[in-house]
Amino acid sequence: MKLFLDQWAPIMVKASLETFQMVGIAMLFAVLLGLPLGVCLILTRDGAAYENKYFYSGINMVINFFRSVPFIILLFFILPFTRLLVGTSIGVKGVLVPLVIHTAPFVARLMESALLEVNDGVIEAYESMGITTPKIIWNVMIREARPSIVLGLTTAIISLIGATAMAGLVGAGGLGDLAYRYGHLRYEATVMYATVGLLVVLVQLIQSGGNKVATKIRK
């Protein structure tokens, strides 16, 4: 064990930090894009305050398109766009664009589902008091849906961790790259097992943390 840690601990720490970096940055931009998209879906759907079937159908179609493309295919499909935007398609920087494009529609759909769970009676009560729709969205619906939003974002983060692991196939770094290059290509079984163990622990911690935060908010 000591020999293994001396040899692989620095590499695994570096890979873990790269994974955290990819997940953190990609999740930030995914939320910045996905939350407004989710709100737009709520506002423009049938019977909503700003009902617009063309706008809703357009956004809905775009979200469904990107959600239907597996991440590994999307990764290669948008390589020219990624190079145009950030100047490279490899490393942590090169994989952020496909990670955001992959995760933002997922976050948008999760936000839509969370906001739809808000009790109609609560919304009608505020509407009867003359509260404007934007204020109802930001101060009522999002506030009431916070537990569901937290659980949804927890799911999105875990999904994003899986995507960063697949990104290791293009040299993006992180735990996926570590497992692929050393565990698979070099037949270092112990590295593969250790990487899987780290990912399992990481996912368990994130899910447990998300559950606790949602429970605390619900109280």
C-alpha cells in the first residue's frame, strides 16, 4: 500500500483536482444557461403567462436535440466549434465547451420539472394579490422549488462527473483519463480499481450532501 501511494498518490491527486475543475466550471455555466432556459419553458408553455407555442417549441426542440446525443458523440461532433471558441479541443480547456453544451439542456429540463411541482394554489394566491409574473417566478416559484432544484442539481453534478470520465478519451485529464491511460492501456489494474473507488466515494458524498441540503431547506 505504501509503495502504491508513493507512486500513484500525486498523480491521483492531480487527476482529482482536474475533475473538480471540469465539474465546477462546467456546472457553473450550465446553471447560468439552464436555469433561464427552464424558466422560459415555464413561461411560454400552453396556458402560461407568456404563452408562445413557437418559442416554446423551438427551445423544446433544441433541448431535446442535445439531450438525445450521447456525450461521447457530442464531444467529437462539435470539435470544430470547440476549437473555434477556445482554440483547442484537448485538455481541460478543450472539454469545457462540450461539457456545458451537454449539461445545460439537462439542467433546463430539471429546472422545468422542479418549477412545475410548485402548488398551483400558491401561485394563484400571489396572482390574486397583483404580483407580477417575473416576481412570482423568482420570488415564489424558485423559492418553493428549492428542495427539488437542489436534488436536480445534485443529479446533474453526478451526471457531469460521468461525462468528465468519458472526456478522458480525448486527453481531457481527470480521473477518467487516469483510468484510461494507466488502468486500461497500461494494464495497471490497481490504478483502475483505485479510480473507480474514488469516483464511487465522490458520488456518494455529493448525493448525501445534496439530500441533506434539500432536507434542511424543506424544513
